[in-house]
Amino acid sequence: MDWAPLVLSLQVAVLATVLSLVFGTAIAMLLVWKRLPAPDLIDALASAPLVLPPTVLGYYLLTAIGTHSALGRAWESLTGHTFVFNFAGAVIAAAVGSLPLVIRAARLGLESVDPTLVAAAKTLGAGRRRVFLTIVLPLAAPGVIAGGMMGFARALGDYGITQMVAGSKIDGVPTASIYVMDAITAGRDDDARAMAIVTTIVGIAMLWAANRLTRRLHHARG
Amino acid sequence: MAELVAQIKLARPGFVLDVELACPPGITCIMGPSGSGKSTVLAVLAGLAVPDAGRVALGDEVWFDRGARIDIAIQQRRLAYVFQSLALFPHMSALANVGYGMARDLTREARDAAARVLLERVGVGHLADRRPRTFSGGEAQRVALARALARSPRLVLLDEPFSALDRELRAQLTALVRELAQELAVPIVHVTHSIAEAHLLADQVIRMDKGKIAERGTAAEVLARIATLDDE
């Protein structure tokens, strides 16, 4: 069996998770701390990837970052590559699918931080950055990590949005989920079964490890 | 020694707060029924709530003046605030909790050493490396007091910190606060429901009702007239 699709999927999923963690946590913070206008609308928009068909999401992404879009043109002039049909496009596609899961979990984590602790830290002289780094983030960490974990699982298994934005192969290599589909349609049942089993084992192992980490962090929270 | 002087006007749906306070160094107990605005007064003094109008000054230093558009950040007021819930950081040891408010230019070793001294001072040196979830109610109060002292505060705000304790522990901690008040010689504003606690602690008692000051005076003057407030 060819391992390249699994390696590609892991690379895409890890980067997509990082991306969705950064943006998802930031959006969750703005929603929790009521720094955004029309927060319910923004929450609904950010959660839309949960309910929209992958093809619809893919269509929106192609419109937003395609070669004719301002973002797509800016990226191309900066890097010489397009978003679509490239690794970057696959990462963005997987990140968009993961984003609502990260936002929801991070939001729960942030909402679990007692506001009195934040007030106490301020009365003890801590500025905004120190309060965030020493109080909010450590106490919200289990929620944020749980979000990252779900986001990773979602990104690893993405098929539809990736297919729409990055195509069926990136530099000649399909992602693991596309590889399984290709193998089935080509009648290579053994390859499809092997990739399915390995992907399942890797995904479950990552979730198991993240679960343990989350439990440890819960314990460390006191 | 600086006196705390405050005029506070604040209107919220269903609640209006309109008070004038003068708290000299020593202990001022604020009493009154729930919802009378006691904790809101502390929040305004700390800078955690912004009044619609008024002025808060400690000695010559103006912390808040609506008219002059002065609002000194909480972090710069150098006050100590012991919350009703104590608000000890659950993910930090007692030592780290106490050291949290100390000057950032101190080395870790110097902060830890100073925090140990404070924990010893309030009788819980043995808790230094333990987390708050392992503390008893009285131990947690003592750690919270040590943390409050760590900033060498110019004003101490105590929001019913002993309300969840039994009579014996409350008596021990009341005595400790009395000792600390003498050492610090700064205004201490202590919100309490307990007449016994106010009797033991207060140099001045302020009784609030429905967002206004109903009565003020020495403990002997005011407490004798407070028959309707719950004690214990």
C-alpha cells in the first residue's frame, strides 16, 4: 500500500487544526466577551459548515479564494501558486470544515472560566495579556484542546470540500479519504481496506491521546 | 495616612446607587440587606464597575472622576480585594497564588520567599505547595488574605469573605484581620452581614439600604440600632 496519501492527510489535518484553533479560539473569545456586533448571526455563520453540504461549502470557498478572487490573486502574486488545486487549498478546505467544532468547544471552555478569577487577577495588577495567558488560557485549555481534537478528526476525514477546492490529487497524491474512494472505484479493494483501517487506527489513536491530555489538563486545573 | 473618599452614582435597571463614603485608615464595615448595593460599592472602588457619575480618591490621588474623565486602571490602584468566593486560582499552588500580585521585576526565588513569609504570617505556611482544592474553608480564607497582602495594598476591600465559615473559624479570622489592619494602617472596607463580626472589627459602620446610606457612625452607635439585620 502507498503511504503517501496518509502522510498527506496527516499534514493537511495538522495544519488545518492549527489554523482552525487560532481562528476558532479568537472567534470564540470575541463571541464570549461580546466584542462582536450581531454575535448570534456571526455564531450562525461560523457554524454553517456543520449544516451545509460539502459541495456548497466548496463552491463558496472557490468563490472566496479561487483564481478570480481578490484573495486568490493576492496569494498567487505573493507565492506564485494558487490556493485551489494546491496543498494550501486543501488545508483551508479542511480548516473551514473544522472551524465550527473548534469554536463551539473553545466557547464552552472559555465560558467555564469564572469571571471572578479574571477580576481577581486584574486587582492583583495583571494586564489583559497576562490575565489571558496565566488565567483564561490554562483554565479554558481542556475545552480548546477538545475542540482541536474534534477539528483534527474532522479534517483528517474530509472528502467533499477538499475534492472541490484541491481537486482529487495534490502533486499527484490524493488524500487518504480520496485514495479510498479511488481504490474502490478502481476495484482495488485490498488497498481501500488497508487505507481505511490505517486511517481509522491513526484517527482513534490521536483522539485517545488528546482525551488523555484533556483529562490531565482538567486535573491540573484543580 | 490616606483616607478613601468616594461619591458614587450609578443607575441600573431596577437599582440606583447613590452614596458618599469617607473611610479613614482602619476598618469600615458596610452592612445592609442583600441587594442594598454593598458589593457594587466595592466593585466601583476597585475599578471593576464604572459609575455613571462621581469621584473616588485615596488621599491626594484621584482614581476616578467622571467630570474630569479620570479612570485609573484597576492594575494601577494597588488595592487588595478579597472576594466572597475568594477567587483563588485553582490551577496554581498557594505559593503561586500569593506571588501572583507581587512585583514582576522580582526573581522567582524572591517572590517565592516573600510569599512563604506571608503564608507563614497568616498561619498556613504548610500549604505553600498545595492547590486550593485541597484547602479547608479556613485555610482558603487565610491564603486569600495572604494574597491580598502581597501587593502592599493602599486599600483593602473584603467582600463577605468569612460568610461561609463556622463561628469559631470566623472568630479566628476576624482576630487576624484586626491584627493585619493595625500593621497595614490603610483603609479597609469590609462588607459583612454579621453584627458580631462588625462589633469585633469596625472602627466605623455604614448601614446601606436600597442603594443609599441609611446610617453611619462608630460600631457602638450604629450596631446598637441594627436589630433587623441577620447575624450568623
